[in-house]
Amino acid sequence: MSVYQATTSAPVNIACIKYWGKRDTKLILPTNSSLSVTLDQDHLRSTTTSRADTSFDKDRLWLNGIEEEIKDGGRLATCIKEMKKLRREVEDKNSNEPKLSTFAVHICSRNNFPTAAGLASSASGFAALVSSLAALYALPASPSQLSLIARQGSGSACRSLFGGFVAWEQGSLPDGSDSLAIEVAPQSHWPDIHALICVVSDDKKGTSSTSGMQRTVETSPLLQHRIKNVVPVRMEAIKKAILARDFDSFARITMQDSNQFHAVALDTDPPIFYMNDVSRAIIALVTEYNRVSVENGGMLKAAYTYDAGPNAVIYTPKENIKDIVSIIVKYFPQAEAFKDPFGLFGAQGVGEGGVVQGFNAAVAKPFSVGAVKGLIHTRVGDGPRVLAESETLLGANGLPKVVA
Amino acid sequence: MSVYQATTSAPVNIACIKYWGKRDTKLILPTNSSLSVTLDQDHLRSTTTSRADTSFDKDRLWLNGIEEEIKDGGRLATCIKEMKKLRREVEDKNSNEPKLSTFAVHICSRNNFPTAAGLASSASGFAALVSSLAALYALPASPSQLSLIARQGSGSACRSLFGGFVAWEQGSLPDGSDSLAIEVAPQSHWPDIHALICVVSDDKKGTSSTSGMQRTVETSPLLQHRIKNVVPVRMEAIKKAILARDFDSFARITMQDSNQFHAVALDTDPPIFYMNDVSRAIIALVTEYNRVSVENGGMLKAAYTYDAGPNAVIYTPKENIKDIVSIIVKYFPQAEAFKDPFGLFGAQGVGEGGVVQGFNAAVAKPFSVGAVKGLIHTRVGDGPRVLAESETLLGANGLPKVVA
């Protein structure tokens, strides 16, 4: 008897134009379009195995080894139901297809990055879930079609169905059928874009993005202006910058939009803060690094962006990443040696870091070890991957394999 | 021979609706109206003596004992010139008046609060300058007329010409003749409004408000929406709240407008931050204090507001000030005992502070001694005062008296 299963991995994405606010909380329809860079799965990924079997009693899901409840009407249940519906269409068209849509599924998912890193795993997680079910069900669906379902799991997950540079077009239809992800440009168009993730320590439990964004929708007088007048212009401008590989414009828009997202969070009642003094210091360092370049007749060389937490993601062309790592390490000494996946620093490592010539060292004060808990160097990457059979996360008994 | 001199004191004011942005940088005409509470001169004041004498060679000014250059065309020179012009009108009408407008003046000014406190002294300073010259020149000008001149020294100085609750109406005329302060309500209307100033330590030199606000005007897409659509509504609403002594509305608008000012600062390119982690923690504490009240069926009991720096000013009716001081002292232990000008705590003092019942202590972490460097308890106060002859800051030789 056949084993019906598939294993896929899906990437993390980090937005340049931020998603903040839903016009429909059930369907997860956003108040504005957004745009992100997909990060390399070689470094950060969710991996998911989905298996359909007549012996399974009910749909079950394990995340990082722990079973999660699939609540009726909840986001997980919605995604699984929608995927089964697409499978049924396949079966209805071809009666030879096994009736997988009638089988229960076991789903096992793992992230290769710690939850404590404060990286949103819901985007890669729901993208991996949807793409593993799509592979299991051999669906003829495009990534954009799958993005409609991933979106209902976690809004930003829809953008992890593509590699490269991805737009989530807000759409206008009440049923959400035009609120989907499209590829602006593939990874291969601009593979030079690297990213340094600065994992920032925080004392304070922040407001969840789900509740925070709706409080902004309800109370910020500035949000509507952002939605109607600012984001549409920025979406067009950043797409143009990406197509032209114009890093200067890409960086300017990315930083402006990160700041404006945090501005509308602050304009919320009561206000929402995600950035802390460490985040502010990283902004000051990137701003100074860019100032030196611009004053010498050059262009912007790096762009920070912050999601709903204090972690910084710094985008920069590959040629500048060494500068950026050196600056960050100088101000934020690391407990562990910088993991140097691209071999930037050779055997001697980054050492104590340093700044570029003309850099005003007084723009920030050096912090203690631990203020930035870790650094992850990665780059733009590809979309979900279907992995080999041998990569399955489920054992023969249909339960998660025990990880050593 | 007569000595022509006058000594006045003028108060600090702290805005509830924030001034941020000029439409005319020379005349200091704002992009929006603003509204402030005048604080009690018994606690915080600038004191200024102006003397006119035929023996003086030129106009001179000393601030806190140090002579300041009066630059041609600068703000000080403009204010002195405008005041002399008003004096000339008096002399032209009555030929018996001594021709003081033709004499040079010596001006000596002192603040009774340290510059290190980070309290803007330009408002009280220019208000004291203008009111001392008005007294010296025996001008028939109203405080609103004088506010037109103080405004050209420092925008927010115009609001220190009145006590109580003061609006700076932005006006629309190109010459600025309708951009002036008016009294919304005197101190006596609502004397119950107290204020706790939390002087916050900061590592970082912030962006000056003069340059910061113009960068916001030039680069923030959200500012224009604030100016056109948000502030006009808030100005009317907060005036109504003041007239009705409706603290709940007053507090809500004050906090929202502080947050929106910092939001547009953050929406500036590069972004401007004035609040730090200590400021954020104080916001969390006031928010929690209000939450407890509201959840028990009460109203907002305190309102924070932040100017272009990390210091918090907390407005609260007198009955709650003890709660507020106790909460702040609990999270921000003080190196020196709380100066208790209103005798709230009696002989035993505030001790280690504490929170009210139902307060979730986890909303902020306790900070170390020095994070809040000092606390100043004050309240709504009156407008500029003309002081006795004996209070003069100038010696018989026309130079600043030496202060012991």
C-alpha cells in the first residue's frame, strides 16, 4: 500500500513595505498592500511533512515536536479544509485519483531557528504547511493560488510562497480572492541582496501583532492617511527600484516604511512600542554608515527594517555586508563568535569589529555583551522546496520521528 | 536721576497639543495651533531684569551670569527691537515720556532650574525678557500683543505670557500678526491640575527641536494629515474639556497628541527619537494606572506628555498625585529624597513607593537609581509677575549682581 506524504520547506520573509491592519479579520484581508524579501532557506526555514492515511482518525499537527490543537474554525483548520477542497476538485476531475481528500492528515513541522530568536515563524510555517499539502495532493495550483490559502493562516505567510521579491496585493473583493502574493522579481534577478538579522534582547513582552494592528486600525488617526496616500505610492516606487536593481531607492523606501509602521503603532491608543534603545542605536549606526557614503558622493548602502519586535534586519548589497557586521559587532559585542556562513572574515574572524573611515563613532554608545544576542547573516532566497522522501519528519507509525 | 528698570518672572509651559513645524522660520509661524498648561512659578521660573540707561553703549544680555551675544537679525535682537518700537509709539503719543526707546538696555536673566534638567528654558526665558521690557517701558500692551513678540524669540514662549491654560492660535496672515497666545482659562478655573516632572537621564544628544521640526515638515508624509485633519479637532475638544474641567477627555487628548508628535518625529527621514526606554516605561506605568481606574468604572486619572526629549511630565488632579509619585519612585528609585513641596507624604516621606490595588506590577521592570534623575512636583500656575524693585538682578554698575 502506498504512503501518501510530502515534505517541503519554506522560507522566512521580511517586509520592506509593512502589513499592519486588517479590513477583514476572519479572511485576513489587509488594509494595504505589502512587499517583502524572501530569505534563504539554507539558513532559516520551516520544514513540514504532511501525510494522508486511511488509518488516521483525525487531522493532527505537531510543531517543533509538540502537538497543537486544530481548533474548529481556527486558522489551521481553515487552511487544511481549503487544501482538501482543492484536492477534491482534482479527484472530481479524475476518478482514478486516490480519494486523499477524505483521509485525515498528520502534519509535522519544525523550524530550524529558535523561537527565542523572535523571528516570526508563522509566515514560513503556514507557507510550509500549505506547500506540503499541495505536494501531497499533487495540486495544479500556482504559488499565487496557494498564497490565498496561506494568507488565511497568517497574513504574511502568503508572501513566503515565492522566492525573491514578493508583493502581497491587498485586493478589493469581499471574498478575498484577489488578495494574494505575486512575484515582483525572482531571487536570480538580484541575488546580491544580503541581510544581517540582529537578534535584540528585550525585557518586555510586546503587544502581539494580531491585537496590535487592530488597535491601530481602531484608534490611529494617521493610519488611514498611510493606507490611502502613502503605501500605494511606495509600492509602485519600490517595485520599480527592485526591477532596476536600484539599491539607493530600495533602501530609502524600506527605512521610511519601517519608520512609518512604528509611527502608526505609536499613534495608537494606548501606544504600541516595538523598538527599544538597542533598536534605536542600530538605526543610528546604519544612518551614520549611509551618511558617510552620501557625503562622499555615494548612495545609501544599507537599510534597516523592524517588524513587530526589537530585532533589526539590515539589508545591504553583498559588497557592504562586511562593513555592517564589523560596525554591529563593535557596538554590540557578541558572546559567541560570529557564524560566518559566507566566509567573509577568514580564519581570524570579525574580532572586535570596527567602523569605516569618516564614521562618527559618537552616534551611539557601545552596549554590553548580550544587548544583541546573536547575528544571522543570510541573503535573498528561493521559494518553497519539495524535499526528498527521506527527509520526512513522520515515522512509519504516523507520529513525529524522535529527533536526537 | 531715575533708574529705569523692571524685573519680572515668567513661567514654564508644557504643551498638551504639540507645536511641531514652522510655516515661516523667520517669523516663527507654526504649521498648527497648540495648547499648553502654564506651570507654577513658585517652582520653575525665569527671572529677568531690564534696565535702560543713557550711559549704556549698547544692548547687552546675560543669561545665568554669562553674557550672550545679541546677533544682528537674531532672535534676541528681534525681540528687543520690537519692544523698543512699541515704546516709541508710547513716546510719540506723549512727549513727556522719557525717550527710553533711544537708550541701550542691559538685560540680566536667570532660570531657577538647572539646564541639565532638560527643561526647555527658552519659553520662560523669552517670556520673562518680553515682560520685563514691557514693564520697563510701561507699555499698554496686552499679554496677547506681547505674545506676538515673544513668539519671535521662541515659538512656545508666546504661551508663557498667560497663566492657566493657553492656546497659541496659528493664525493665517503672512506677517504673523494673528499668530498669538490667548487664555483658554485662568489658573483659578482649574487649580487642581498638578504635574510631576520626571527628569530622565539620556546618553544621547537629541536632535534640536528647531532643526528636527523642519526635517519633519520636509520629509514626513504623515505630518500634513496631522496638521490639517487631526490638530484642529483636538484643539476644539481639549478647550471644551478644560472649560468643563473634564479630566478624562483632557488626559486622553493630551496623551494621544504627545504620541502623535513622537509618531511624526519617527516618520521623519532620518527618523527622530526623543523618548527612550525609560520614557516608554513611564508610559506603561501611567497606562496601567489608568487601566485600573477605568476597569473599576472610573475615568482616566493621569496623563503623560513628552516634549523634544526623554523627560515625562505627568498631569493629574491633585487627589492622585500621591499615587503617581509612589508609582514612579517604586520603579525609579531616587538618589535623593523626594522634595515634597505640598507635604503629601508627611515626615516619613515617600519611602520605596508602591502601586495601587489591582496594578499589574509586570508592566515595567524596576530601573536602577539614576534612570530618573529627579522629580519635580508642581501645578498649574499664573502668568508673568512684575517683581519688587529689590529683586533686581543688575547691580548699580549696570552689570549682573554677583550671586553668592
